[in-house]
Amino acid sequence: MKKIYFTRHGQTFWNVENKICGATDIELTEYGKEQARKLGNMIKTKIDSGELHIDMIISSPLSRAFDTSAIVSEITGIPMKSDDRVKEQNFGKYEGTARDGLEFKASKRNFIDSYEGGENMLKLAQRIYNILDELKEDDNIYLIVAHNGIARSVNSYFSDMSNEAYGDFGIKNCELKTYEYI
């Protein structure tokens, strides 16, 4: 079975401040760059041992994911390219607000809410599902480096989730997830 890998970018300044980054381009902290180096070294070790194979890194164009990808690419030698389809969801009026806000938590369960100027979950899922369908069609193994909102859509592509589970799903910075196409 064909595998695909996914990771979230390293820590950002707004992660530290508990703010929603969304489509706002927020840079990595020094700790976020260190997380990316640790991820790159872990991937390289697994590649060198034959435990892992990745042909290409696909990155969000936002600097936090692009810089994470560049660090991993430099360490591992895996080529990378940017793709707008894995850019983080635009959370509209919630950009820069508290990540754990109750209103935002409720809105994430309403898949047609565009957050007053943002992007709704259905449109997000369409672009994520489209790229995942496309990547399934060739023999390459990909690592997608993107965002927590993208992680939700990727996870929902590979497994059934309730609205509540979808809204609550998240991964840690530089956590590596493995998915298998069936």
C-alpha cells in the first residue's frame, strides 16, 4: 500500500501566544527551527536505516511551513516544492484570536461557516482531497509539511470522523503522521 506522510510546521510566535495563525504568515521561533532540525535528523536516520522512504516534500507557501520544509530538505536531501493547496485555512475574523476560544471551537464544527471573510471547511476539504487524490496516482512517496487545520482535513480523508472529532483533531508541531491509501 502506498503511504503518505504529514507533519505540521515548527513552533511559531503565535503558537507561543496561543493565537490562531490561519492564513496569516507568522514566522518560526528559534525553538520551531530546532524542532524542524530534529524532525529532519529523525527522518534522515530512518531513511538511512531503510525504515522510511520519501521522494518529495510538498510544502505550504506560508513561511512557517516553507521554512520547516527547507530545513528538513537540507538535512535529508529530499527535494521540495510549494503548493498553494496545502496553505492553511483562512479563519477570517478568528485570525490572531485565542486558539481555545469557545466561539471558535463551536464554529469549527459548522462546516459551511466562512468566519466572516475566511474559508469554510467544505472548500478547504475540496482542495485537500484534490491534492491527496492527485498524489495517490503516481509511485512517489510524499511528505506534506503544512498546518494544523490541514492536518484535520488530511486525517478526515483517511478515516471517518464526527464533526466533534474533526473540530478537536490536532497534531503537535513537527509531529510525523503516516497514512496509507487503500
